[in-house]
Amino acid sequence: MKITGSRLADGNKLFPPSITIEENGLNVKIPGFLRGNSTFLAYTDISSVSVDSKLIGYSTIHFNAMGSRVSAHGFTKSEVEQIKAAIDEGKNTGHKSTVTVVQGESSPSSQKSSSGGVSGFINKTFDDNKERVMQYEKDAKEEKLKIEGKVQEIAEINISGTADEISQQLNKLLSIASSKPDKKVKNAIIEKLDFGVMKLQNLGANAEAEFFRNKLEPLKKKNIFGF
């Protein structure tokens, strides 16, 4: 089973790492534009696994095996747990092997490129990179559509009703804003919050209006300075 790091993680947009769970161990691949590393780690050779996890974002997993340290970034917490579970299970079965590192690998089939000479290697590398760029463009397009859909969803929110109902709607918008959304989404949230504060003032709910105005001002400042 192959688990690929997210392209949304830092440094992974064109060349996300992948970890393939095999019968005897893990194949950790860190690709690059012309060169990459592919490291096989036998389960029984892995002495320890450590994980750097952020509160929000993706994790980096580190493997220590036979004096070597291999790291890969861009995995979710559930994926990390899945990998660690596979290692524990593999250790229990007792499969043995050694650590094998292949330098300068551009794809799983790149070792065959020697039969085609330099020309074959260049063509293969070009095809691999073209495929990665196409995948990146596809992911970027999907992300753009996702953002546009969220902006439209927020734009369609009807801020109306009693002061309590409006306050509930504004609290939901603040919750979305706290998740650090795209700037376009944040702009739509700020616009709705502005309108909601005005509605509360019109209803005479000055205390509620002041509360949300105080929540709104920091969002506006962060948006101006790109935080």
C-alpha cells in the first residue's frame, strides 16, 4: 500500500514524498526534479520512529534504522498512525532485510533507463516531471474551485432574524475565520460580519454589535498585512 504526502504541505507541491508499506518493510521515496532518493527500511531494522506534529498542518515522520535517519514530510496524523502500526506488525512477524538506499532515482522504473542510454533517461525524466506538473495543476484547479465554492456559500448566507439569531450566524463565521482560510474566503467573512454588526445596531443590540466589532477589527488588520 502506498501513502503519498500531501501536495499542500510545505515543499511538496511538485514532488511529494511517498511511503510504500510492503511485506518486509517500508520503501520511502523522496523525489526531486532530476534526482531523488528511494530508501528501503526493513521492519526489523527500524530502531525508532519519531513524529513532528503541528497543531494545524501536516506531520513529519523520522525513521532511525541501522544508523541511518530517513525523514518524510506531509502526512496526516491518521496516516502516521497507519505507518507506525504497519511497522509494529512487521516487527512481530520477524521479516529481516537490510537498508538499501538508491541515489539519483527519478521514478520506480528509472533503473531501467541505462538500457536506453542518456537519451532514454532524459526522456523518462521529462515525462515524469511533466506528469507531476500536470498533477500539480489539477490539484491547484481543484483547490481554486473549492475556495470559490466556499466564497459562494458564505455570500449566500442570509444575515437576518432576531439579535440572537444574527449572533449565532456571526459566531459561525468567526469559527470559519479561526481555521485560517484562504484570503478570498476571509474577505467574504469580513463583509458578512460587517453587515451583521450593522444589522445588530439597527435592532438596538448595541452590546452584541460591539462584541462582534471587536472580533472583526483584528481580522481586518490581519487581512491587510497578509497574516
